[in-house]
Amino acid sequence: MIIDRLLRIDLSDSQKLAPYWQRTPVFLEKSVDAGSLCPDTETLISILTETDLPSRLITGMEGSRFTLKHGPFKQFRMPKGPWSVLIHAIEQLFPEYDLLRQQLNWIPNWRFEDCMLSWASKGGSVGRHFDHFSVFLIQLNGHRHWEVGPQATTATQMLSGQELALVSPDTPVATFIAEPGDVLYLPPHIIHHGVAIDSDCMTLSIGFRAPNVTELLESALELSATEGDMIRYNDRGLKPRNQTAKIELEDLSHVREAILEMIADNQFLSDILGSRVTSPYLDLKFEDPLSDDTVELLIKTVKEWELDPSCRVAYFEKILYCNGERVHDLTPPEMICFVNLRRIETKLFATLDSFWQNWLRELIRTELLTPVEHADH
């Protein structure tokens, strides 16, 4: 495995980056302007102690035992030894991170999982490990030493006695020192180990969801409970047998035929994938939805709207999925355009039929569709 280094490649440059996607790591030097992307210490502590965003505090270093604590924390004091704090779904608090993620618009939007901020002291790390998904690791502040490779296999030795899923030390394929603005892209199953070189080291990871076969089968089973009753095991042409308890190879082929008949339906497959990949990363709680009067007032005064980063949408042909639900089978072109751009102008509301107007109102009511700031500039 050879790891390329590229200079000043924008994250939106699909021509340069797509060949690496899901194939091999690449190190992008001076790819992002990170100057305004670093929260201050007070803000980070407030997030850890005053919000419900999933967070973890990891202490330790390679060669010793790591400790793991989950947030939210009643109070946060920086440990004495090397430590790292991970804050998930941070794009929901920082629109600039969501805008950074949107530069990767050559990757389907529904593949996006979340933006995670790693904040570490000198020597802080989360250990040598591998992920099951693709990730872009963007250095925001300080410097981080990366050891990358080799690729994990079923023979990769996992460390015992650790609270984290860590692998044994090995000779890396390549090493890098990431400076602010550098980006390391890692496809699935590439072993990596990042260690903060200085204090206040911040790395933003943009992760992309990749449902495993078990998750897809779970969705298939949920759907087949209502849609798959007519497809049954069928062994027409059965030959008489003497061994009445034996399952033959031809019996397994009948099972395979029944399953293949079900998944041959593209709509069934789109329901499996669409419901799974649009499931919200966090549980969406709408304890105080906006009133009808507030919604109508906003519609009268707001010119343009955008989907909140927490709102997940995807479509297959004309079938639209949103936050794990199948919304409609005949989605009009205007709404297809809306979910692709994730923006819509208020003047288009009146051109839609009552179903879609009501659906947009419900998104506004639950603040999944929000006013675009400075839309007239």
C-alpha cells in the first residue's frame, strides 16, 4: 500500500479525490483553511457539561491501559496524564463544520454520519485502531503525529483488557505530521494511530455511515413482516426421501430462491437502504414544537429555508425517505431538487399540493427546516 501526499487539494475536488474513496488512504497538505474552526476551551467545556451531545473522555497511551468515561459530565477537569475528549455530532452546534462537510458533495449526502471533534492534551490519543467506515481527519489546531497502516484483516490481533477496541502495535506503512489545514483520508479497516504533539490539539473527523449486512438484514426482516408474506418456501417437484430429518442442498437452494425473489424487487431494496441510511444519528426530541401561528408568521417573513444537519433525506426514483421513514412514492421534481440542495425558497411553497405544504410545515414546526441566515446577500 502506497500512501500519496497531495498539496492544496480542495475537499470538493472529486476528480482528484474520488479515485482514493474506499480504496486507499491519502494525505492532503494545506487542504482546509482551519483558522476560524477552533472552539475555545470554555465553549468545549460547556458542550461537555451542558449539552446531550455524545462525548467520551479517554486517558492513557500506547503500552498502558486506557480508561474511558462517557459524557455528559457534571463538571470537566483536565486529567493530569495524556487525555483525549471526543464530541460527536458537533456539526449540530457549529454550522461551519456542516459547511465543511458539504464540500464533500461528490459523496452521497445520505452516506454522512457525523462530525466528531477530538480535543487532546500533549500525548493524547484514542489508541491504535481501525474503523469500519471512511473518515476524513482534518487538523484544526496544534499538530498530530499519525501512523497509518497496515490494513486490518480477520487475523489482526486485538488487545485484551482494554475498554477500547485496540490493535497490537505494528510497523506502519507511513507516518505523517498533520498541521492545521492538513487532512488525512482513511478508507475502512486501515489501522491508524494519532498522537497529539502539543496541547490543545484539535482534529475534526468527518465520518460516513456504512451499514453492515446485519443491519440491512434487520431492516429487511422488519419490512418483510408486512410485505413478504406472499413469498414462501416452495419445494415443488420434491423427490421422496428415506432420511426424513435431513436437510438437503436442494432445500437450501429453495431458501435462496425465496430470498432472491424478495430482494429482486428494487423498491424493497430501496426501502431497506433508504430507511436505514436516513435514520437520525441522534434521537430527535421535539418537546417544544413551534406553534401554528409561529410557523405561519415565519413562512410570511422568511425568504429561504435549509434543512438542519440532523435531518437525513434520500430518495430512489420518486420514493422519498426522511429520518428513517418513507415519506411518499411520487415525489415531485421541486421536492427532489429541494432534498438534493437541502434548500428551498418560500415562494415555491405555493406551487406544491397540500401534502407537501403540510410536510414542509411539519419540518418547520420541529425546526428541521430552518431560515437561511442572510439569504438576501
